[in-house]
Amino acid sequence: MNKIELENRLIDFAVAIVKIVESMPSSKSATHIGGQMLRSGTSPALDYGEAQGGESRKDFIHKIKIVIKELRETLVCLRIAQRAVLYDRIEELEKVIKENNELISIFVKSAQTAESNNRLFDNRKTQVTINKGNL
């Protein structure tokens, strides 16, 4: 999956969250959970855009970890909405929960790969510095 496809997937996820929140009842609990879900569920698409413009490898990794954090928070909100029956389209909710889990998996793997690559890069820089010192 390339960056554009992943970004589109995050945007589609954000739109699904918006639609869920807009369809929830106007009760006190639904408003509270819905507001939190709206913030955390739309944030990953925006944070991923920031990660793409990261100032360094470490900045990219940090922003990818924020994407993961927001996705995990959204997953908890979705589960609360599911268990409290704040959204009545059960199949649709389960589909969004499945997508949320898949996105978490993708970004966890991405963070692991980026951290591994960063360590390799740092080790190579150290080796070059050591070798230059021996000249």
C-alpha cells in the first residue's frame, strides 16, 4: 500500500467516524463519547499528513506514534458506543472497528520499521564518524 492509498484510507475512516457521530442520539452520554470519538477519529488522517512532512526521522516516528495513539483512543470510543448501544447500525459499527484495528496494525508495523531503519542509520553514521576519526 502506498502513501496516497494509506492517506485515502485514513480519510475514509475519518468520514465514517463523522457519519457515526452525526447519527448518534443527542443524549448526554452520546454527545460526550461522540465528541471524543470525533476528535480522535479524525485526527489520524491529519497527523499522518504531518508525519509525511516530518522534519527528521525521529519527528516522523513521533508523529506516526501519535497516529497510533489516536486510533487506539478511537477504538475504545467505538467499543463504548457499541456496548452502550449509542449507534444502532451494528454491522456498520463492526466494519469501522475492523478497519480501526487494521489501521492500528499497519501503523504499529510502520513505526517498528521506521525505528529499526533509524537505528541502522544512526549506527552507520556512528561507524562513519569513528572511521573518519581514525584517518
